[in-house]
Amino acid sequence: MLSKNEMGLLCNLFNRGGWVLDFSTNEFDTFTLGSVGIPLCEHYRLSKGKSLVAFINEASLADSQRLLFDLFEHYETRYQCEFESRDDYPHPQHADRNYGPRYRQCKKFVEREQSIASPYKQSADFIKKEFSSESMNEQIDLLMRMRTEHPTDAIGKSKEVLESCCKTILTNQGIDIPDDWDAPRLSKETAKLLKVSVGDVDTNGPEGKIVKQILGSLQGLATGVIEFRNAYGDGHGHAAQFQSLPVRHAKLAVGSCLTLVEYYWETYEWRKSRGLLK
């Protein structure tokens, strides 16, 4: 959990002389109601900044951390002008580049806590260990950093990690990969090799329909990550008015990618251990 000192540093990043970032009073109440179930200004009858501090001082650590993390995600989405070197980001109310060093300080312990709480950190660690490839390990580490630091780039990297997994499995089995096989084709051929495509499921048993549904969703993950990348990732040019997606969307893409890669690799190892693959 965050220490009291770390919570104070985050509050100082958000509190701009009684304001909290670019929120109006109504917007802040709506935001905090959605985050922790309490419209803080209405509850405390104080300014936005003082209401935030009052809540952090009396709420549970879990609730305080939840609100601070939600505010940090809002900050990263809206206040890139304070910590990025580019000058073409919008400048919301109270933006000030002097907050950049404070953001980078806060980023370290926010990442620490989010990494511990991440539901797919174990998947990332598993993949790094099982692939035993320096290149793949570097991709996984980069992907985990990019999901919060550069969410648009993370979506593109998710596709690359999925492609690397599929190519590794197919190549290990002596399958030549044509140059025109795109990511959906790679995923489809890998699923076929591992016999986890929808057509391989026997639906006569009581669990067959459920398994088939799950496997269909699994392939949907692959398609979704790829389409996400094509629309919003780093692989294509964007119009000048293009804005990066919120961090939570990048986390969705990364989490989906790692879940699928872990499933493919575990199935690959399982089939090899039983002599079903070489």
C-alpha cells in the first residue's frame, strides 16, 4: 500500500491551490462518486483541494489509494503537456511544466503498487520465464512499462508480443511461415496446431459447448487486440487532432494479449510433454 508520505505527494500533484486539476466542482463530485462512492465537495462542504485532503486523511488506505490512482490516470490522460517534451498536447486549466519532476517521482511508486496489484503480472512473469528468450523478455518488460507511460504504443506492442509467441511455436514445430501471414492468420494457425480452435472441440460432452464458447472468445481476444492496434496503436499515422486512448484501454489490450500468449504457451508445453508435439 502507499505510505502516507506517498499519498501526500500525490495530493500535491493534483491540488492546484484549492482546485484539483481541471475539474469543476460538479465534475469533481461526479468523478469521486464514481471512484469511491462519495461526492467529496458535497460531503465536506469544502473546496475541491481541501475535500480531497480531508478524504485522504480519514478514509481507509484502500479507498484513499483507489481515488488517488483514478486521479493519477486522469492526470496522465489530460496533463501530458506537463511531463512530455512535445508541445502539441492540449494545455488544460492550471497546467504547469514545473510539475513534471513531481509526476515522475509519483510515477515510480504508483507503478510499484499497480504492478503488485496487477492481475496479469503473474502472466507476464510466466511468459518471461517460459520463453527463456532475451528478446521476448525485453518485449514483455517494455510492454508492462508502456501500458501506463505510453498507452498508444502499448497497444501496438501487444500485437507484436502475440505475433512473437505464435511465430516461436510454429517455427519450433518446423512450420514455414509465409511473409503474407498477418497476425490473425498467425493466431489462427497456432490455435489449429495446438488443437484449440473452435472446430476442434467435441460438443457432445456436457462441457463441450462451454469450452467452445471460451475458445471462441479466446480468438476474439486476438482479433480485438489487432483491431485495437490498427485503429489506435502506433503502427499507423494519425491526424493532428488524434488523442491517445486512456490508460485503462491500453491495460485491456495488454491484459488480453498476455492472457492469450500464456494460454497458447501452456498448451504448447502440455502437448509437448505428452508427445503430441515434438
